[in-house]
Amino acid sequence: MKAEVLRHEKLNPTGTLGDAIRAARLQAGLTREQLSEATGVPKHWLGRWERDRSIPSEDQWLKLSKILTIPLKSNFILAKG
């Protein structure tokens, strides 16, 4: 599944999942390097997620949601790309 088909209704209703991750990271005042260190996820993966080249796994999403304070029960919807 490509990341651009996922939309987040509350964090970023018109953007992609990658846009929502980037917006949450910036709102938290973190660089990709800092988020990488905090989550244990390589920063090149974070970049791929933010550019909608891939999407986080469930475990990776849990790590992101804890650091970026994104609700675990976030409402993602499928949208036609």
C-alpha cells in the first residue's frame, strides 16, 4: 500500500500520512536525527515516510505516536490517490 492513499482526518485532513508525520515532528520541535535517536528508527526511514515512499509498521507507528504524542487511535482513512 502506498502512503499517499492514507489521510489523517485530524492531524492533516488534506495531506498525506507523510505530511502528517512531518507536521507532528516539526510541531514537537524535532529534527529527523533527533526523532531517529528517540525512536531507534533510522533517519533515512523517517525521510521515506515523510516523502510517502513507504509507511511505518505497527511497531514503528507505536514508537512515533509515543514521541510525537499522536493518539494511538488516530483516524486514518483511505483516499483515492
